Amino acid sequence: MQFKDKIVLITGASRGIWKATALEFAKEWAKVVVNYFSSENEALFVVNEIKKLWTEAIAIKCDVSEEIEVQKMVKKIMDTFGKIDILVNNAWIVFDVAFFERTVEQFKRTLNVNLVWTFLCSKYVSQEMLKNNWGKIINISSTNAMEDFSPEAIDYDTSKAGIAILTRDLAKQLAPKIQVNAVAPWWVNTDMNKDLPNDFVQEEIEKIYAKRFAEPVEIANVVLFLASDKASFINWSIIKVDWWK
């Protein structure tokens, strides 16, 4: 019950890792806001699963790359719960397109959804957190922002590197009342990755120390740690989960 009565906003929480994260917060009695853009049925399913755990949850549709929509989402949360304690910035997209075939529109869209939304949600949510002199922001970067890279996803890599720098700057800007950290996952066993070619999967598994993809709950556990009092002296850290040789 370490998050009893805490209000948690998770962007893009209707499936995969972030569905698992929402459920793990709920198991610790947090009240969860499930943000989604297009997956309404999935978001409502997550809300219903959370309610089975005897805590509260709502789903809010919002394109987090649009400032007005983010403002409306934050207002709705404040009207419903009166505060926001924890923000998990997760929503993202990726276009796997060769460099010379990538369009400016694709590049801009990726930056808007992956990077601009992190700025927007952090800006408007942190304003509310500061009123209570406490808050936790956990951004989701990627190992693609560090030693690994994917030239066919150059806009994704760029956006995730930007999130790493934004995490650093936000940590300084919002200290000491709000802690800002990030998690950088690598391959995770989600529906999005289930159709990857088997040969490719085996090549990637050979690079991973654990010799398997991570499970969604294993990423969720790291997010919950950073959001907890156990991480009360951690700021501007990026935890890589997992790693490769």
C-alpha cells in the first residue's frame, strides 16, 4: 500500500508495459489516470481491471502532443481527484523507414508525440505538483538514446535522446520539491514485438545478458521504485533496463 491515495497519471497506458505499470500502481492502492489517444476499448479494459483491485481509475482521451488537450486533461484530473502526485510520461510512436525515404512530416510527428508531449505534460502537471510541494516525474527514454541505435528509426532515436536531456533539465528546474528521473528499456515482450522475425529476435536475445526479452512487469517495477519513497534521494538518473553485450 505504498501508493495509497496517490494520484498517478500514465500517458499511453492502454496496453503493453504501461498497462502493466498501471496495474502495479493499482495493486499498491494508487488511483490511476489511464491516458489514451485511439485505444478506447483497451483503456476502459485497464480501468475495469484496476477497479477490480478496489481502487479508483479513470480513462482520459488526449493527444498529448497538443497543448490545449494536455491542459484540458490536467484540469479534468484536478476536478476529479484534486491533485496529481506521480506522472509517468510514456506515449510514443515510431516509423521504421529508411533514412532517404523518411518524410519531414514523419520526423516532425515523431518529435511532437515523443518529445514535445513530455515537455507539455511535465509543464502543466508540475505546476499542480508544486502547489502541494511534492511530486515525481518518470520519463520513458530508451537505450536507443545511448549506446544502441537504429538508423531506420532515426527520428525515434533523436526523440528519446531529447527526453534524456529534458530529464536532466527538468530535474534541475523542479528541484527540490519534484524529483525527475527516467527509465530506458530495451526489448520487451509485448504484443507490439510479437511479430518480429524469429531470426532477428534470436540475434537480439544473444546480445542481452539475461538471454531473453524483458517482461512488461519488470519495467513497471523500475518505474514504481523511482516513484516510491525508496528512491527519495534519486534525481536526474536514467536507469537502463535491460542491457546487452
